[in-house]
Amino acid sequence: MNKKNLVIVGGGSTYTLGIVMSLIAEKEALPLNKLVFYDTDDERQEKIAKATEVILKERYPELGTFEYTTDKSKAFTDMDVAFLQIRTGGLKMREKDEQIPLKYGVVGQETCGPGGMAYGMRSIRDMIELIHDIRSYTDDAWIMNYTNPAAIVAEALQREFPDDDRLLNICDMPIAIMKSYADMLGKDVWDLVPGYFGLNHFGWFTKIEDKEGTDYTEVIKEKIINEGFVPTDEEIANDESWKKTFAQARKMLMDFPEFLPNTYLQYYLYPETLAAKEVPDNTRARQVINGRQKRVHDQCRHIISTQSTEGVELTDDVHGVYMVKAAASLMYQMNEIYIVMVRNNGIISNIPHDAMVEVPAMLTRSGPRPFSVGDVPTFYKGMMENQLAYEKLVVDAYFEESYSKALQALTLNRTVTDVEKAKQILDDLIEENKGYWPELH
């Protein structure tokens, strides 16, 4: 099996150590010759990278080369695959995305509602520039993008790079939910096969089977309704935000029992309830700053100072393993099934062909081969078409520098729906995002 060269774009992310541990755990599936971190923030990346040097020395000594850089030519030359995980504006701007809508009683969330629009408008410019940069050094590397908000980013990239068949948009949320299902069943998540349809952060599981064809869908539904939705992951189980999320997932299933919902649907189905639960001075961004970011940076400082990982709890995670396994399937013709984003082209037959949908696909050397879904029921079709119109209008607003399109987008979004609120929120977002957004007219 030929070893590959991988670049992680956004090397300073707090998720990077989890990806590194996942590369180590899956090194037989995706053996590496070279690993490179690339980030525009040298100081933030260096902390993660210096710790990674120690981790790799201890746990991946057979790796040929590890480097970290802010130089695009060093990062993208001779690469086989790139993982993209950037956050334009950082957690500081995420906090603004969450706080501004809450001023008006509207959900404050990084990928849903006005916050998602703000983050999306910031991400598009950098993502387009990044893809052009990568392609200036390599035509055939796989680019696996999981930068949020993935739906808006995927729509923009589809327009800018319509013929790039080695650019794949992918999200870890479906596999994270499936991990909870697997825990309920006492099974390995990689032995489960999903039926699924939707848009990113806006979809439904139609079926959960194992590879022998046993259907566990109704068992999972009964367990969630009767026993609650309690993940076995200790960090998530003890996180108040995630506790609320999984409690709301149970309510969604009870209200609409036909399919198993993606947890992000809570923001669209119960927007007033979710907004009322948020504390503006302690939104999710602040919790991440005080929680995961502090923990990861403390771990890095300890590893760097002791030049050892002894006593430091480092584990692979489902997020990282998902990316690694999916990359291996693409490059080594593994033909495994993963939920990814692709152009619809009739996969969901009763929504527009140009929609970027999220569905199961077999990942092959020639790209994803999605499975047909057919027609979806009226309620789900209506929900999706509303959300799709919002996403397209956000991207229109970016490319056309249109205030009107941005206002239309927010007005359509189920977390807002009120024009006057949409205007107030949009005007505040424009003010806070000066220098990040195009100037809207």
C-alpha cells in the first residue's frame, strides 16, 4: 500500500490533536509518508505542532516527515490529500455570531440561523482562495472540506469550482449521532450502515442496519423514547450543552416519529425554546474557550515542557477517524459507505437538481457514488426547500454583494421569519463583520 502525503489546513485547531491520534489509530488504513500542518496563525499552530512532534515521535516513529508551516508552497506541494478545517474570525467572531441574534430573541448558533449566515459569509472568501491556492500546486489531490457552515460553504464552492471532481464536502455530525446509536446497541459504529437524506445539519436517518442487514431502526427509536438519549462518551455526557441537545433530540423524535432526526434540527423546529435557554454571556463559543480550548492548550504545554505524553489523556475521536477512513476509501478503492455532500442530480427526486444534499455514498477512487433516495414526504420536502432557499440566498448575497438577498435569506430562515428582526440582526452582523464580509449594497 503506497504511503500518502497529507496536509491539515487549520493546524492550530483544537481538533487537530484528535485528528493526529486518529491518524495514528488508523495508520494501517491510511499509511503516511508525510504530514504537514498549515495555518495562517503561526503562534496558535506552533503550540499544537510542537506537542504533535512529541506524540509522533512516541507513537508514529515510522512516519517519514512532519512539518508545520505558514508557507503555502511548502504546505501544498506534492500532497495527496488535504483536510480543511478553517475558522475565519476564530472563536471571538463565533461568540459574536451567537450573541447578536440573542439580543433579538433569536437562536444564537454557529451554523444555524443568523450566526450560520455570518460565519458562512466570512468563510466563503477564504475557502475559495484556499482551494485556488491548493490547485495551483496540485491538480489531483483530494480536498476534503469540513469547514463550517458546511452547507453554505459547499454551495459556494460548487459555484466557484463546478468541475472539480476531487473536492468533497463532508461533515462528522451524522457519524457522531451514529456513534450514540451504536453505544445504545452495544455495537461498533463502523459496523452500522445508515439510510439518510437531507442537507448538511438538516437531515434525517431513515434506517440503521448492520452489515448483515439486521434493521435496528425501531429498536433505537424505542430506546430513545423510553430510556432517553444518553451518550456513553464521558466528555459529552457531562457537558450541559450536549445534555440539552440530546434531551431535545428525544422530543423531536416523539413529535415526528417517522425518521431519526439530526440533532441540529432542534434549532429550526423549536427556535423560541432554544433561544430562551441560551445565556448571552456564556454561549457555546465561551464554553469552548473555557473548556476544550483551555484543556487542549494545557495538554500541549505539558507535553512540550516534559517532552512526553505520559499522564496525558490522548485519544482518537470519531470526528478524526471518520475523515481518515473516508480518505482511505477514496484513495485505496475501499468502497466503504459514508454520508457526504454531493450535488443532488435526482438523488432526492422531488427537490431541485442543483441542491447540495447530504446522503450515503460509496467512496471510490473515482469519487463518491451516492445512493438514490427517491421522493421524500411533503413535510420534509417543505422543510428542506425552505432551508435550501435560505442557503442559496446567502451565497447569492456574497457573490452579488446584495443586502436585499441577505435580508431575504434571514427572513426565510425558520429561526427568524420576522422581517423587522431580520433587518436589525443583519445590520448588527454587518457592523461586526466589517473586513470579513463583502460590502453589501
